[in-house]
Amino acid sequence: MRLISVTSPGEGEAVELDFFDDEPTLVEVMWEDVETYAGWNPEAGDVEPPVFTTVGYLVKDEEHKLIISDTKEGLGNVTVFPSGVVLEVVELERVEEEGDE
């Protein structure tokens, strides 16, 4: 990994981020979210947190967080998952089909 410097819009100060300089790892993250029902509810019922799947390039995997980016060639939109909501991380592999270059 190499260290790059980026500036957040409107902040004016550079922030140091670790980012990949080799081929980034494409991952699928399955994660759980919070479910909220507004107003007065007669009962909780059979409520389960919704599960979502997000795909991106792995930027950082630490004890308390997982960070992915949606862009391979640079640091695009970034998603930070607290480790407690991550159910599964699967490394994806590109499969070349006949005729692909």
C-alpha cells in the first residue's frame, strides 16, 4: 500500500489515507442495518434487521471497521462499515469468458 493525500471539499486540510497501489481486491459485503417503525405500534411483531449486500474494492480491513471504495482507479465514493454490522465478506474474482480481451 502507498500513502496518498486527499483534501475533503470545504475543509481545506489534507487527510492521509492508506490506499492500494497494486490490483485492488473486489469484495462483496453482506451487512445488517437498523430497522425503525415510526409512530405508535400495537406490537413489535416478528421484526428482523434488513440484510444488504454491497460490492466494492477493499481499502482497509481493521478490527473495528471495513472500508470499501466504488472506484478501482482511484478513491471514489467510500463506505465504512462498523465491524459489528458485517455478516460476511467474500472476495470476488473476475472470470474471463471466451471472446473477452
